[in-house]
Amino acid sequence: MDEKIEDKVGTIAEETTAPPVEETDVLPVEEAVALPVEGAVAQPMPANTAKSNKKKALAVVVCIAVAVIIVLFFVSRPAPDVEVAAGDVLNVIVTASSVEDMYGYQFQMNFDGEEFEWVGSDGLSSRINEIQTIFHAVRDGHILVGATMVGERPGFNGRNTDVCQLQFVAKAGGKISEMSLNLSEVNVVQSDLEYLQNVQGWAFKVEILPPEESED
């Protein structure tokens, strides 16, 4: 009897045993995320969005080009291309493309003593009526020029302004653009006494004076 029971229990146990699990390759989570979804179709960028992006990129390029042109024209203007001969008296006029609230200014006019001779204070004068107190100091290789208003008053505003003039005698001939005459270290004082250094947009132009004018 006992043997029959044991045989019956063994048979039931064999019938209820779970089948072995077949081994399969398991895809890591990170790779599974990267798998494309079956049947999914990539959506193209809307035409309006693409055109808008192109317009924005073109606008940026145009703005950069305009900025470069402005910098080249107003900041890095070369010396005037004027042909001079030895003995010519030159009226050098310092100019500013734009000034706002200018109460006073200072700059260096650099020159080579073998090419130019400074006439002196008689040839130095302001071209701005509101700024008539002008002074200078002669240094090795340059002249330091400065001018200021007097009293409490608003600063000068202007565009394409002739600021002041000074005179030289040419000791050699050639083009001014190829000779050692240049402007540097322009500083401006505003009416609130704010001091602006290395101001851009200043340059100079050269006039050759007739003999009768240079002698006065």
C-alpha cells in the first residue's frame, strides 16, 4: 500500500514540475532605449521653421558685416594721402567723427623730426568756439595737446567736427600716409568730469598752405 502511494506522489510531482527556462540574450537597458520603434517615421522640420532660422542667421551675418565696416571706417582711418614737398607748410587739422558732452580733450601728435618741423604755438589754435583754452607740451617725438572749457557749463556735442589745428613744415617730400605723422592717445573729459581714455573716431587731415598764409 505504501509503495503504491509513493509511486502516485512521484508521478504527480513529475507532472507538476515547471519546464526549464530557455536561455536568451538580454539586451542592456541603455541599448534597448536606443532601438528604433518599429513603424516610427522621422518627422521633417516644418518649412516655416527652417525659413525662419535661415533669416535669423542671415540677419546675424549682416549685422556683423556692418559692425566691421563701421570699425574700419571710424576707428582705423589711415593718415591722409596728401603729397607734400620739402619746405611746404602744413596745416594739420584734428577731427572727430562724433563727440558728446566734451568739456575738454587731450591727444598726442607723433612725428619724425627728420621729416617734419613743428612751427610752434603760433600755429596751434582751437577750431571749436566753446573750447578755446588750449595748451601744449613738446616731447621727444610728439607734441602733447590739450584744451578745456572754463566754468560750469555743458559739454560740446558735434559730428564730423574740426577740433583744432597745428602747423608743421615738411623737411622731406612724400605722401603723408607713408611718413611718420600720426595721432594717438586721445582722451576726453566730459562736463561731469568723467575721463574717457583712448577715444576712437579721431583722425586728422592736411592742408598745404600758400606762402602768404603760412607767414601770417
